[in-house]
Amino acid sequence: MIDSPAQLQGRIDALTATVRAAADAQAGLWNPRIDRAAFRPSAHNLASYLAVRRHDLRPLQRPLMALGLSSLGRLEGRVLPNLGAVSHALAGLAGTATGDPVPSWEFFAGETRLDANTREIFGSATAIALLVTCPAEAADSGEFMMAMAKRRVTAVRINCAHDTPEKWASMIAYVKAAELATGHRMAIFMDLAGPKIRTGQVHRPGRSHASAKRHRRAYRGDLIALTAIGDLHRADVAGRHFAVECTEAEPLRVSHQGDCVMLDDGRLVATIERVADWGVVARVTTVADEGVAIKPEKGLNFPDRQLDIPALTPRDRHDLAFVCAHADAVAFSFVQSADDVVELQTAMAVLRPDDWQTMPMILKIETARGVANLPEIIVQAAGRQPTAVMIARGDLAVEIGFARTAEIQEEILWLGEAADVPVIWATQVLGDLIAHGMPSRGEMTDAAMAARAECVMLNKGPHLNTAIDQLQALLARMHDNQHKKTPGLRALKSWNVPGAATA
């Protein structure tokens, strides 16, 4: 039996009351952390979104669609106004409407706040901001920054995991020179390196080993010993198999037999077979047919263990002084909790006591724990300073699995919109085009999907300028077709229909 409009209104009103009560309670817990009054309505809408998404809305959606009403599928930025508008429309259908409908300014207030927050962080950008990672050679001449300015890139990204303060200062000087020459301003974002676990020194199998001709690469079935820094000599497989230093001792201490280890952004997957007092021995289970070269300074991930490693490392604290003095925004790598944000904000307050709250923070979500704590992380950050969220799909995909990455990146987009916080779509966007000069079909589709974010990030590579040109053209087209989850119904011109308007 199909519910009548009056019955549907009763269900919507009951849902609204439940959501409002839960949101009021959650917002009350968050309010002590919020210094910026402009973020309070955003925090309340985020709390409302979390509350409404605890319910399975599917039984409501189809009956509402059949009446030509909102199916609640695009309520991220306007939870209570959306529910209120649906209730008023149902009352109209039932002949019981009283009062005025939700005013349009209130219905679209979330969009207005999100637009303002985006401009505050990225400046007067195009419809979708473009962030580009600086290569090391950007410190050696002004050619790179001039190319970026001529292409109207919104912001450049300097990764503190690489190069030196002297190199960073040179890059920034070239940014300023390019701005002066072109009249186009580019914001400077600087990433703190964070506690990324990497490989250190590597001992490879000796040439007497059966696989001597391929001794620099690991293949399926090979053994790899992981040790703490300085303990390679203790590995009892050294000489016969790969032995690799791990830059953090914590994962070796807490890992168990059967745990997964990933190397080089997931290009190699191994299972721990033995735990020793000097480290662990793992066997390669998943790798490309051509194997993977085992090298220093490659990422290591231990997705089966929650690691107790500070998000703000001693190196980060040292680099933060430069970042606070020269950057327009600080990117927080591997942030996993609201306490991590407090730690960084406290350090920033010491370095910039008068205006640290005007400096945007970019939250790089790279771990399963960061995803789980994202609402609290956003509130702690955005409650005190301008904030954006980066979907850092490289480490995130390794940590949560490639299959879940597509699902989680959607949910992060929804959460960002609910909190009126801009989102940066990052990692391997047009990766093949940048590296080889030819895009894959799949990555062009991925780049088109990135148009639902407020900013897209491109990494360095030999064909970067070509990728920027193609991406900007693609995003301009997509801007007319899609806004967040809402299709833009511009006139279609791909087909000629007899008798149809041609305008």
C-alpha cells in the first residue's frame, strides 16, 4: 500500500524531529571547540547530516519521487531545510499547508557558505581550483612557475618531505616573480611530511643466489626481511633474501604473523611469516609480473595495525616555522584525530600568535583511522581556522584497500559538503598523461568525476603542462553539466531530434 501525502508528511516530520534532537545534542558537544562563529551553522548541518544518515532513507525515497518531490538524495548542504521543504510540499498536496515554504536563501545557505570558504582558501579561482605539485627543478629556474602562472593555476604545492628550506625559498621567490610578470596570483601550499613510514637502506640477495640476474627486483614468493634502522646486520636472511630498513620501529614491534605489509604505494604486498627480535620476515604475495625494484625511501604501510606514532614529528615542528612564515596554507599529512589537530594548532599559535587562525589548514586524509574520525577532525580544524579536506588517495588506497577507495572518496565528498568545507581531489589524477603524454580512458573519466570537488591536484611529471591544459578544458565542460551530486540540465547538442528546439 502506498502512503498518502499526509502519511508521508508524518514520517518526514518524525524523522526531522529525531534528526534535529540528535544534531542539537552533537552540536552542543562541539560548540566549545568552535571559535569561528561563521562555522557554527556549518557544524550544526554536519551534525544533522550524520544524524539523518544513520537512518535508511530508501523506503521514503521512491514514494517521494513518485510525487515529483525531492528524494533527499542531495541534502548534504541543507539537511533540515531540505526536510522542511519536503514536509511543506507534502502538506500542500494533502491540502493542510500553513505558513510559508522554506525561503530560498535558507535552502541554499550551505552553498553560499561553501563558496565563501572556498574563496577564502583558494582566492578568486576559476569554478574549480587547480593545485599543482612543484618538482625539485622548480627551485633552479623560474620556468616552471612562469608556466603555471600563464596557465592560471590556482595554487602550487611544496612538499616538505623533499628538498630543503633553501630550495623552498627559491621556489617561493620564483612564484612571486611569476605573479609580478603575469598579474596572476598563485597561493603557496606547503605539506608537512608527517610520519610516513619509508624504507631505509636495502641489502639485496647476493649474486650467488638463484635469482642473481634479477636480484634488484622482488617477485611473487620472494622473502623480505624488515628491520629497524641500523639492524640490517641482524637479519638472519641477509645475503639470501632482501633485507630492508624500516624508518619507524613501532610497526615492527606490534606486527604479528599473518599481517599484511605493503611497499611502494601498494605495488608490492607481502604477508608476515615470522617475527624476530630484530624485525619481521614477509613473503611477497601480490606484485606485477615484472616485479618491483626494492629501493630506499619508498613507502611502507602496515594496514592491519593501528600504530601509535605522533602525527606531528620533530621534523614537522622544525619545518613548521618556515611554513608559517612563508606559506598561504599548511597541509597536515596523516592526520588521524582531533587531538592531532590540536597539536598542530597549538604549535602554530606559538609561531604566529597574532594571526594563526587566518592561515588555512588542509587535512590530508590518508588512513582508515583518519576516515573514521573525520567529523571530529573537521570540527576541530574548521572551528578555529579556514579548512579544506584532501582526499589523499595514494596512501588511503593502500591503507583501506583499492576496492574501498571509490566508496570512501564519495563519502568524504559528502561530508565536506555537509560541513561547508572545500574538498581537494588528489593523487594520480591524469597520472598516465603526466608521465607518458597519453591519458588512459579510465583516468579521463576519473578527472571528470573530480569536478564534484572544489579543487583538483596534479602531481609533477614531464607532460604536466599538457595535462593542465586538458584538465582545465575538461573541468570547464563538466562545470556546466554537474554541481556536486546535482546534474546541470543544459541543452544537449549531441543528437538532433526532429522538431526539437535548437537554441
